[in-house]
Amino acid sequence: MNFLFTGDQRLFQRTVREFLEKECPPEFVRASGAARGDGSSEPWKGLARLGVLGVTVPERHGGLGGDEIDLVLLLEEAGRAALPEPLVETTAVAAPIVREAAPDEFAEEWQPRIGSGEAIGRTTGGALWIRSAGSREEAAVPGARPDEVFDRAAFGTAAVLCGIADRVIEMGTNYAKERHQFGKPIGSFQAVKHLLADALLGLTFARPAVYRAAWSIATGDPARERDVSMAKALASDAAFVACRAALQVHGAIGYTHEHDLHLWLNKGFALANAWGTAAWHRERVARAILG
């Protein structure tokens, strides 16, 4: 059995990373502020052209016909870029649920629009809506179940959190090389090394769990709930530890609006508690194992 991603999947990941580095820099994220993305931005349209938004849309509706295994690396890249658009709600939740549960006429109308970037998903609790990009008019997705919405959203959020953790560890490491105290880079101090090493260790454990959750959802594994909760618990912990470590390395400057780090801190701390805290998901894993 091959547990590795394919060459095409890794190539797609690199392509998306390069695109987001160019089209979704910190300046764009900062300008977006607290406003929720509505699918009208240029990065969103660019992701549609790349095929990212259509990964989980069937080929007959203009998508790539992929699954969560194809999607998970791209969600990580959205986290690395702090993308202020509803990629999780649209590609990890709305598209597959419309594909699998909605009536044919509903899918025929909305699936092509999801893949082209003309429609986005929105979630509130266990409810799921879909609407035209740049519009407030929306429709509830028929056939959507609260448990299906929750698990898919928790999985997608876990993948994004891995991307956030990866980026803030990178930022903390680079800063530790540049900042000097007592005539030495602060990265040479053992305490700083331990902070960043612990953060990297947490991410190293979280990623395989997130990839397993992607496989479980894609294949309809009966242990889906357990695997999703394991992924979300580990990813939430990894992102929290990584954000805290990066902030400690940067010091007070990391809190400031002028520094880019706060863009990832805000998103990381918020998403760590979204769709169930780490503690809640650990309890669900325990119930699944112990019965």
C-alpha cells in the first residue's frame, strides 16, 4: 500500500503555493480585515481558474472529480497564505454534500457555479447554505445533515490549521536567525530552539492524522468521526502551540498591526476553537474507542 501523495498532487500543491504567494500576500490579507470573503476577490477567481474550487466537483459539472485526498494539501496552502475566503465551506463542505446528497436539479444548477467560483458555501453550526459569489441571496442545501456538515468542516479546518502552523513556525525560525541579542542570533539560544522544536513536533504529529481523516471521508470509512476528531484535536493543539511559540520568539512586536505575524495568530487562535475545541474532540475520540 502506498501512503504517499502522488507526483501530480504535490505539483498541484506547489502551483497553488506559488499562486497564493503572488496573489494573496500579507498586504491583501491585511486589507481584507475582518470582512468575510464573499468570493468576489481576484485570488478567489484565480483559484477557480487553477481548478482548486472544482477539485471536489464532478467532471460532468466542469470540475476535477477529485476527493478529500486531492484537496487536503490545497487546504494547507490556504492556511499558509491566511486566505480570507471560504475555501473550506465551499470545497470541503458544500461541493461534496451537493454532489452526494442534494437532488439532481439542485446539483445541476450549483455544481458548475461552485467550480467556476461563481458560488460559495456558508456554514452556521450544522446548517449549510450556498449562494452566488458577491451576493447575499442564498439557498439552503437540501439533504445536508448536521453531522456531515460538522465532520467535513472540522476536517477542512484541521487542514487549514496545519498550514497556519507551518507558516508561523517558518516565520518564527526566520526571525530567530535575524534578531540578535548579546551579539548572537536568538535562534542560537537553547530556550528558543526548544520552543520552535516543540511546535514542529506538534505539526509533525498532526499532519498524518489530518491526512487519515481525508482518507476516511473520501472512502466512507465507518471510523470517520473518530479520525476527524483525532485530526482536529491534534491540528488545533499544533496551531495553538506554534502560534504561541512564534509570538514568544517575536516578542511584543508580534501583537502589532504593523507586523504580518498577527494575521496568522488571529486566524490560528480562532480556528483552533472552531468546529469543536481540541478538548471536545479528544472526548469524542475517547467515546469512539471506549464505547
